[in-house]
Amino acid sequence: MTSLLSLAVAALGGALLGLERESEGKAAGLRTHLLVALGAALATQISAQVTGFGSPGQGDPGRIAAQVVSGIGFIGAGVVIQSRGSVRGLTTAATLWVAAMVGMAAGMEAYLQVAFVTLVALLALRGLTVLDAWFRHRPHWHVVEITWARDPGTPEEMLERVRAEGVPVQSMEGVFAREGAFGCRVRIQGRREEVARTVVELGRDPAIREVRSVGSG
């Protein structure tokens, strides 16, 4: 009965984490997290039960459980998506890893750790959303790359032409020549939506071939 209780606790912890991810519309949701935690708990139980099986005193109780730690990386990698220079799914991958650790702790009947880690994970996923949103909406430094449709002149002239468009440029990060066109990278400060608006406004200038945000820092 004790082993069944630890499996049930693992399933509950995994389900709670999975529900949070599913509420965010993520591919790895309730069932995935529940199964990962449940499987990790069972692997931990079996690892402890087979200690010394066939060779008394020679067994390694961590052999099977150790494979959970490395094996969960394959599942986590499956939910990480790289698209157009951005990476998505890292939080869900990390949550899957935590679910596996919660399952292992439950398999060892470390219920206090299960409860604490599950609570902290849920607070990180839900409770810190407001703080994360506040941080994201604060002004940050962004690098904008501008490619001119015709020769814009010297770097100083490029900088002046950009500032003439009303862009609050802090500094020039560099210039480049690409496929017969000249361009520069400038550093500006603002919120994400303000930078996006700046990119759109610069893109309307017929003297500019291409403009895009290439990073922040």
C-alpha cells in the first residue's frame, strides 16, 4: 500500500503541473506530466527494490533512477521549438523535468519535498506571471538593423538620417555592406511595442530597403 500511495502522490504532483501547462495551451499538458511523474516514481521504486537482485550486496539502487534524469531530456527536447530565431517551449521542458523529479521524490516517499517543490513550481509558473509581465513592459535596450536602398553616405550621415526620422538612437553598433547595399545597426531604448512601431515607421521610408530588430541587451 505504501508503494501505491507514493505512485498516487507522484501522479497528483505531475497532474497539478500539467494542468498549469495545459491551461496555457501547451502541447505537453495534464496527461504528459502525469505520466512522466508516475513513470519516474515507478522507476525509483523498482531501482530500490532490485538492489542486489542476483548478487547480494552488489546492487546499485541509483542505476535505474539515474536514467530518469538523463532520459527526461529527450522528452524535454521534443517540446522545445526553434522558429525564426526564437526558442519556444523551454519552460514546458523544464516543467517536465521537475515533474520527473517530483515523481522520483514520491517514489522515495519524500512527500514533504514533493509538496514543497510542486508548490514552488506552481508559484513560479503562475505567481511570477505578473512580475514577468511588468519586467517585459519596462523599457529595454534593443538593436535595430537598417539596410539602405541607396548609398547613405558615411556612418555619421547614417546616424543623422536615422535620428532625423525621430528614432531615439543611443549609439551606433556598427555598419555593414551586404549584396551591394549598405546598412547600420543602432541601439535604442524602449518597450517592445515602441520598438516594433519604430521598425514599421522606418520601413515606410523609401530610402530604406529593410529594417528589423535583431536583439536586445
